[in-house]
Amino acid sequence: MLKDQLVGEGLLTRPEILVPEPLAIDTLRLVHTREYLDKLISGDLLPAEQRRLGLPWTEALWLRSRIAAAGTLLAARAALEDGMAGNLAGGTHHAFADHGEGFCVLNDVAIAIQRLRAEGAIDRAVVIDLDVHQGNGTAAIFERMDEVFTFSMHGEKNYPTAKMRSSLDVGLRDGVGDIEYLAALACHLPEVLDAARADLAFYVAGVDVVAGDRYGKLALTEAGLRAREQLVIHTACGRDLPLVVVLAGGYAPTQARTAELHAHVFREAKRCSSSRSWPCRHRT
């Protein structure tokens, strides 16, 4: 629905949309353990493991997870070339090296970072995670890696109950609205980018911060969400920092509403890229 909406608005043309092939197992092993991947390949996840994941294992889920992760890697390559790119999926930040949880099977951002680092395409990366839930899997994967700075601004009392340690965590009280949220982000984001000294940024652009989200507990308005997207994208653009946008969570009352909220970050990315020399191409 998001892809159709962006195409319908003329923001994307179909030739600009690339469809990735599923990632090879060797690439997944840069992040995920052999034991966990063997279970995903064979479908031998235990009932308790599937409950933790929040989804039943199926061949379709396994295939979709590898394709979505491939989309983030493809978008990262495009961002390094073009300045900015996006995956119309991804942001599965609750996946740990050895298990999945919170609807996340594979950690697409971590996989993309480790693949690019292994190739020598980047040395340092920063993850700007603004989903309402802490990016616990990403934080755990990179906790001991100084080359990757993880920043998560999330609902302090929301899932997950046991938080991991990001490079910087900013926990927000329930009910925070536009003014407090945007002030906190404006305060911390420049500090994060200064500390990260990154070659590439990943923006985990969850829209579950908006009031009325099923799993949210924050109270941003749609205008506040648009201001958030503008702040992140223009801050990255202003530093000539290549930026990859991935979706993460969004649980509005209808799928159409969720797609509309996700569309804002791509609209803002297009506006920013149109004012610069970067020929921003959003990828899926």
C-alpha cells in the first residue's frame, strides 16, 4: 500500500523501484548465529521461540525476512552512491544475533552494516532509531563495537521490559507530545552525529509514536511526525551524511492510515533531495 501510494503521488516512478533477491546465508552469518539460522532454514523453531517472535514460522515468513533485509542492504548501497535512499520495509530492530522477537526475524540494519564493513565500503555507522520501542536487538549486537553508534529514543515504559544498552538511550514518559519530543530530538541528534563520526546513517523511522497507535503510548500529532522526519533528514543532509530510511513499526487503526504515516518520511526525503545535488532514489 505504501509503494502504491508513493507511485500514485508521483513521488516514485516504477523504474526507480528495485526488487532485491533474498540474502545469502553467508551474509546473514555476519550477524546471526549458525544455530539460529539453521532453525530458520529448517523451520525447527520451538513453540516458545515462535511465541517470543510473535509470529509462526512459515516458508513465506523466512523468504520475506531475507528479501526485506536485502532491501535494506540495497538501499544502503544506493545511499552511498546517491546520498539518500530508503527501503519500503525493514527496521526489524528487535532481532538479536541468536533469536527473533517482537515480529522481527532478522536484523536488517545490522546485516547491512556488517556486510558493508566487511567489504570495506564503510568503516563507521550510526543508527538513529526513533521507533516507539527500544531497538534492543540492534543495541545488543553492537554493544561492544565502537565503530557503530546506536541511538534509540523510545517510550521508557513500553516494550521491551528489559532494555539493552545502546550507545545513547533516551527514554520518554508515556503521553509525550510534539513539543517535548521534538525538543529532545533536536537536543540529542547533533550530539549523536558528532560522536558517531559515521560514514553512513540508518534511520529507523517507526511511526508508532503517533497518538492512537495500538502499541504506542506516545502522543505525537501527524504534524509532529512530519516535523520529526524533517529534522532527521535535514540534519543528515546538512552534514552530507548518506542516509538510509527503513520503516520499523506502525500500528494505526487501519493499514491505509499506517501507510499514510509512513509516506511522510519519503515525502520529506524527496523534498530534501530535490533541493540538493543528490539524486535521491528510494528503493525497495
